[in-house]
Amino acid sequence: MAQRLPFESDIATVLLAAGTTVTIQTASKRLCLTLEEFLQQSPCDSRTLLMSIFIPKWDSDGITFETFRAAPRPFGNAASYVNAALLARTSTDAASGKNIMEDICLVFGAYGADHAIRASKVEDFLKGKSLSSSVILKAVQLLKETVSPPEGTTHPEYRVSLAVSFLFTFLSSLTNSMNETAKVNVINGSLTNRTTNISGGYSLKENLEVDRNYLPIHSRQEMVFGDEYKPVGKPIKKVGAELQASGEAVYVDDIPVPKGCLYGAFIYSTRPHAHVKGINFKSSLASQKVITVITAKDIPRGGQNIGSSFPMLGEEVLFADQVVEFAGQNIGIVISETQRYAYMAAKQAVVEYSTENLQPPILTIQDAIQQSSYFQIPTFLSPKPVGDYNQGVSKADHTLSAEVKLESQYYFYMETQVALAIPDEDNCITIYSSTQFVEITQDVVARCLGIPLHNVRVITRRVGGGFGGKAMKAIHIACACAVAAFKLQRPVKMYLDRKTDMIIAGGRHPMKTKYSVGFKSDGKITAVHLDLGLNAGITPDLSAILPNTIIGSFKKYNWGALAFDIKLCKTNVSPKSTMRAPGEVQGSFIAEAIVEHVASVLSVDTNTIRRKNLHDFKSLAAFYGESAGEAPTYTLATMFDKLALSPDYQHRATMVEHFNSSNKWKKRGISCVPITYEVSLRAAPGKVSIMNDGSIAVEIGGVEIGQGLWTKVKQMTAFGLGQLCADGGECLLDKVRIIQVDSLSMIQGGFTGGSTTSENSCEAVRHSCLRLVERLKPVKESLEAKGATMEWGALIAQVKIPLCYDFICCHIYQLT
């Protein structure tokens, strides 16, 4: 791709600097070329094959090789603004003792040129020279002439400055101020055993050498496993790991589509609040092989225009009918013969809007507060204040107020929203959905189509990442496919492109908080008041749970007295939904902002303020009530002390301080941050079936999203039935298979999320296994009394009793 297309390749840049050669096979001959020659020649035709790539082996003496890239998202998932790979060979001059640049290769790419290039003028200038400030400055000037983004390239000045910074960093690390014994190769731009302090104006701080003891150290975790619960808790290969690594794991998009399958793409609003006057298309739909456009009028008679719903919390429509209420709201679905054509047709859609007689949209928390646009928070989900705020403030030596904000965040799961709906006989439908909430998906689809629940079958084998984004939002895609399939009586599949997914996903709730805090001169906080605004979007979704989770997380410190005013703002933006630790992230963020503010005002270490305000059990009980548990189980303060006072932490803190004092542009940090997380245990079903050959099929309501759910359930199944095996159940691991979630087979499956699905599912499976053991144990003992040796397979082959049991694990308590 880097040779035939103007592709911003990182690997081509690296290989070019490494001196790579390639072998290609054309229609008439085989050629061996340097990578530079390969990239510079005319684009290869479709018949040319790349046969091999050869990377030469380097001598390690005097070689330094570094790679750099800068992108909107530095850890991947985005093309580079600029990338670079820089290689230098240096030697020491016997007479002067200086380091001389023997050879150098400087490669830069992705700055707008068709392919990576070598900065030949800079290389020629540097060869044979000893590096100094003046030499580096001249090299930088030459590079500015070499790296010249073509006209039309975005951010051209920024790209040039990045290339300059890469070269400057690289050459600075090679200056004569470096002690020869301290030099090592540097990979990917991270310094391993040296630090260079670069002050302004390109001047270099000389004779700086950082002791090896002040560099980061690696951590490791050591675990001691007992045999009491084997194989539970012991490390085993993740279930499905080989399938995933080889690409054989089947996700919804991998399911072979039935004959006659059609594909859909959303037409969504680009206005936040407007009447929909009509939908037209820029060009003829025949070229995109469009079958039809599905809108609200196509919902079956007796069905509801509903895209998601949760009991007592609210609903969201599937299609905007006459008025769109936020940008990104679904107006309709283009149905075409291929997914590509569906995407193309949706982009051709032109929606005619009118804002006549409509109020301006409410877009921000501030707008909502000014217009008193709020959702009601149910009483049973409303957090309660603690203590007397006014009395707490009266005890304070100091008070301060400030404001903190936290913006939204997208899920960025690898698999975007996807569903496949297949109509069946007798008014039934089967839906393959990438969802964390199979039970509610079945319920909403049934209501949308106006058919009984037993006519709707939702199947989910595995999900390619969720983080809460596949809970409520996945239901929209399932419902949309179901409505189209039901009307057309043909299978319909929809896989959102990344842009559409990001527009409709919602994401984390934006937050704005004004706080007032009173505290003593020794750092003890006596009272806090929060004015908290949350942008929930146009419908409640699951936003009503946020106030409770935010305050629950915020209460990790003993604030003395805590008062708050929480507003759940209704705005004309996409509904926000649950996202990894919903509320806990915001609550902990506010708490740490206050603690650091107090520490800054008092000019004391932040950990001192943290420790001063950790709960004792009495205050914990006052803030958390029954969830505080028993006094002996509260260990947060002890854990904090053990960590903060440990030699490892103290050593690392000293290293960080030394590093920061030695570096102007690069900084490190270290913190001890306590966390309290209120864990809600929910009802979860589990079913264990032992086949005639001794193999075991297990069904659970939880969905495998990569969290290792199937692995844990497999271990628990082996443990639960292990009483019948001499080795405690380890022999059963290879006999257990976890089955995909099926809403008709495993009802009331519940929600996968909250970090407790594995525990709930394992407990349900354990109970099912216990009942099966109760049935099998008398049979085993009877046969053994007759002198028979009962291995697992032999035992199962001889029993004539039901070997299937299901159990739903119900919890009515909470843990902290």
C-alpha cells in the first residue's frame, strides 16, 4: 500500500531507516531493490508480487536507532501527523575524545508526501561531524527545507515542527555530553538509561548523567494458589483464545448471512431540534441498489416506536417521526443489497428541516440550568446528604470554592454496533445481536413489533468490546433490523461504520461541578458542598443511576459533612448511557480535585491530605450505612498506609522527583489514590447439562465480552462437579463447553456489566452442579460398593437419571 498509494505507513518508515531490501516478482522478471528504490519507482501494477523483505543485521557497537510518531491518539487507532525513524553510527575520535558521526540515516514520513523519504541533505551535513549546539541548529534548518508538506496538507506548520522536534531529540541524545558508558540503544522514543535536559533556545545542558537507580523499575505480581478450590483461581488458557488469535472466533459480522440477505444503514439527523419535512437523495438510488427506506411508518400495527427501554427509568424512540430532537437521531434506514451500497446511499440522503415554532436547542449543562430543563431522579435512586454542612463549615479554618469539568468519552470498542435479523415462520424472528443486555433486547424488539416475547429469539455468542456501550444502544440496531426484516420478510443485517457509531453512541456523561470545601490548617476537611450538573441528553436512558454512583464514589473520604444539589440535565444531544464505572469515574475525579486543591493551598503533600481524611469505621458507617459491613472487614486505611509507606513506593517517588528536576519538557508522576466501589450483585441464571458421553454443556445469562467470563464459569463447573472426581475436577476442564446466550433457552439472563457478571454466573453454575452431585453421588457410591472403579465417563454412562439442572442466583444485598 505504501508503494502503490499515498498511504501514511509507519512500518515503511521504520524499514527504510533500517536499510531494508525487498524482492519483487513482476510479470517478466524478479528484482531485488532497496526499499528506497521500491518506494520511489512508479506504482506497481496488480500483477506484481512482493516476495520477501530482508532486514540487515547490525553490529551493536556505536549504533543508536530511534522511532517516533505523533498522532491524534498516540497509542494507535489513528494515522500519524508525522513519523520518523532515525539511525546513527558514532565512534570516538582518539585525538579529541569526541563522538564523531560516522554514518546516519534520517527517514521521515506521513507528513503529506506520497511516501517516506530520507533527509539526504541533513545526512550529508552531519556525516563526519562532532555534534554541538550550532551543528544541531544547522541540521534543524536543513530539515525544515527538506520536510515540506504539499499544498492542501492539513496542519503543515505543525507537521514540520514535529519533524524538527524528533530530529532535535535524537541528536541531543547523541551529544558529546553523554558518558560513553551510559549509552544504550533507544527504542520507540523512550529513554531507557539516560536523560537529557533540553532548555529553551536549542541550548544543551551539558555533563548531565542520571544514575541508574533513578530510572523506573518493573513490577511483577506473585500469587500463591491453594488446592482448596481447584481449578478455580488457577491460571489456565482463556477459553476461545486460540480462536480469537487465529481469527476463527465468530462474531455477529462473521455469521454467514442467509440467502437473500439485505443490508441497512442509518439516515440520522444533522440538526439538534427541527421538524423533518422530507427525505430526498442527491442521486438516483438505482446505482446503490437500494430496495427501500424504512421509517417510523413501517413499524407494524400494534407495535411501538421504541428503540430502548428500561423499567422505571424511561424509553427512547427508534425513529424520529415528525421532529428530530438531537443531532444523530435515527430518521430511517436505507435498505440495500450490500452493506457498502447501504453506506453510500445513506450518505446521499438529504433531509429537509424546518425550525418553525420550535425553541432553540438546549446543548449544554449551562443552557439546561438556565431553562430548568431536568429529568426527575427517582426517590429510590436519590443519594442522601451526610451531617450538617453549615456546622461543618463553622469548624473550618479555611474555605475555598472552584469548578471542575469532565467531558464525554466514546467507548471505542473494536466491534461497532451490529445485528442480523432473520424472519421465521409463524410471526417469529431470530436476531443475532452484539449486546450486553439480551433480556431487554428481546423485550424491546417484541414491543416494537407488537408480538409476544416467545416469538423473539435473541442470540449472542460473544461481543467485541462493550464497556457499557452495548447495553442500551445495541437495542436500537437490533430493533431497526427487526422492523426491516419483519416488513420485507427477508434477513436484514446492519453493521455501523465507525463515524455513525460515534455519532449515535452517547458515551460518558459530561459533568460540571462547583464545589465549596471547608478545612482546618492541618488538612482535615470539615465540610463539602457540591453543585453538580450532568448532561444526560434527550432521554433518561440509565442516567438516573448516576447521582447515586457519583456520590457513592465521592464518599470515599470522610468529608465531615456532605451536602449536594444534583441536576440531571435534559438537553438536545444524544442520550448518554452507562460507560465503564458509570458515576464512579466522575465521583472519584471530583474527590481527588478537591483533595489536591486543599493540598496545594496548604503547600503539603497530597498523600498527607488523603490520609488525614480517610474514613475510620465510625465515619464509614455514617457515610455508607449498612453497606459499610463489619469493622474487621474495613481495610482501606491500612492498605493505604502499607502502600504509601512501602519502600517500593518511597523509592519510586524519589525517582520521579529526581527525574522531574532533571527534565524540563518531560515529567513523570506517582500517586496513591484510594477507591471505593459499591458492587451490586444481580440475579443471574445458570444451567448445567451432562451429556451421555460425559461432556458438559453450560448455559449462563452473562455475555462473554473478553472479560474471561467463560473461563471462570468453566473452572467453576469443574470445581462444582469435582467432588465426583479423584483429582478434584481438573480432568473435567476439557469436557466443559459454554454455550452462547439464547433468550428462549436462558430466560431472565440479566445485564452483563458492573464487574459482577462472572461472580453471579459462577454462583448460579455452582448451585446447579451441587444439585447434580446430589443426584450422582448415591449412584457412584452404590457402584463403588460393588467393587467398580468409577471414572467420570464410566459413571455417566451407567446412570439413568436426569442430568440437567438450572438455577437462578438471586442477591438482595450489596458489598463494598
